[in-house]
Amino acid sequence: MKKGRIISIMIVAILLLLAGCSRSADREMIAGSESQSEGVSQKTVIGFSQVGAESDWRSANTQSMKDTFTSENGYELIVEDGQQKQSNQIMAIRKFIQQEVDYIILAPVVETGWDTVLHEAKSAGIPVIIVDRMIDTEDQSLYVAWVGSDFELEGRKAGEWINQFLQEKNIAHANIVDIQGNLGATAQIGRTAGLTQVCETNENMTLIASEAADFTQARAREVMTGLLTQYSDINIAYCENDNEAFGVIEAIEAAGKTAGGDIANGEIMVVSFDGVNKEALKDVQSGKIACIAECNPNHGPLVKSTIEALKADEAVERFSYVEGALLVHDNTVSSISVDGVEYTTTVVDEAQIEGKQSN
Ligand code: GZL
């Protein structure tokens, strides 16, 4: 073979080799955010589009996925932080499609607006699992399973606990403000609906105001500060997560009032959701927060069993629920009933606090 031809074949071979390297480099570069595996992966590759890092619950939820989908367990997990913007989450899903991941996990910031991008994932043959909040779609084929909490039940449990507490303390009536999560999130929709349902069926509880605070401490402090100037007769602050409760307590104390259960003597009772960190449970132990409807962030194991079933072509649970307790300051109310189901309360002690993560 002529010398020139050998050289041109070698040049083509080198160019092909470089193209291959740049593709894998592109993949690492496209992955951009955290990928939990080194080098070329023979692993099951998962793209996880997370809402953001707006709360301690969210961080615990992300950690649950990282603890579950490890390289040792045969997975490569790519986590994309949506910073609470749907546009970022849609972009992340498109990256995952481009990277040809094996599965997509989506924790949707809001319920609507997912059909187009999930059709793209479906066309690419990538199964999608929804976690935490729900999506609102006519096309049930756009996702194979959902793992999360029953948020309306959480709200009804917290609302019923308030109702029982008022009766036990012989408090004839209480005015309640609802410090809501980001509007349109399933957790906000459900927790608001649960409280509303209890208020509509019990004359001792009046919902005097509802305002969104996006599940964040800073926004909740601003919202509660405004409500305290608007209303002089707030008895209970119903906070749709613990980070909001921290901000609400700051606002109550800045206004020279006390966060506590002694409503009859002017204290403002704080009720909250999540219960994932030590600070929140210490506030329950001190009485600054009277009750937390726990929301379990540990979705990883249930999502993993769903993916393992899919890999083995086995039947998949379409909806899997994680359970949560009612964490309380004292046993004024030892149990509540919702739809005929009894839920006992758990008085927070050092053991529960030790078991939680630090902020
Ligand atoms: C609940 C989750 C909520 C948490 C908040 O499952 O969607 O979002 O309660 C978080 O802390 O921001």
C-alpha cells in the first residue's frame, strides 16, 4: 500500500479517536452538576431533576437519592438543581435526554407545564419517575410511577390536631393565618386544602388570611411581619414547612409577642410541616412550635425498588406513599382521627432530636 495512503488512514484513525474522547468529555461537561461516578460508566445512569435547595426538607430529599443511587450500588446519579424554576428543570430533562440516561427522576416544582418535555423523554424511550410533588397531565403514560406523601392528609391531620387542642384547652375560637408554600406546588395545594377542609367543618377555627411564602424562612418572616401589622388577633400560624416556621417565629418575636401554646394569654401557636432537622424538633421541645406534621424526605429506597422492578420487567407500584408522624410539644392531644383512621402523636424527646440531621 502506498505511503501516502497509510498516512491518510492514520490521520482518519486519530481524528476518530479524538472525536470519541471529546464525546465522553462532552458527557462529563454536559453533566456539569454532580455526577456520582468516575470515568466510563457501565452503571445504570439516572438523571435527577430536583426542585432546588430551598429548604432542609429538600436537602434531605436530595441526600436520600445520593445515599441510595451510589456507584457501589451500580448507579451513576446526575443531580441537577432547578433553583425552584420550572425552566431550569425542563432544561435539565433535555440534557438528560441528550446524555441518553437510563432513567429520569423528576421532583416537579409545580404541577403543570410538563407534557411537552415528558413527551420528549417518552419518545427517547427513557422512563420517568415523579417524586414528592405531583404533575397535572392528561397523559398518564408520561411517567411510570410516583413516590411521595399525601399532602392533603398531612394538612387534615395538622388541622384536626389544632381542633382537638382548642377543645382540650377550652378555647372557644381561634383565628388562623396560613403561611403557604410556593403556589401550585402539590405540597402547598394539599396542605392548604387540608386546613381549609377542617376550618370549614369546625366553627372554632377561622382562616383569616392565606399568603404564599415559597417554603423559605426569609419570605415567611416578611409575610408574617405584614400579617401582624394587618391583624391584631392572630392566634395560630399554620406554616407549610419548618423553614417558614423559623421565619414566622422571628417575626412574632420581633413584634414583641411570644410563639407558644398559651393562646388564652396572647401567645401565637405555630404549627408546621417536615420535621427533618434538629432545630425544628428543638423548637417543638421548647414549645415554640406546637406541632409538626412530619413529611418523610427519604424517597430513595422506594424509587430504587421501582427502578429495579423496571429493570427486571416486573410489575411496578404506580403510587407509593411514605408515612410521617405527628410530632408534638406535649400530650395535650394524644391522638386524632381522620376519615376513621387513628393517628397517635409523638412527644418530641432527645431521642427524636438525636436522630435528625443538623442544619
Ligand atoms: C414536601 C415538599 C415540600 C417540603 C418543603 O414533600 O414538596 O417542599 O415540605 C419543600 O420543605 O420546600
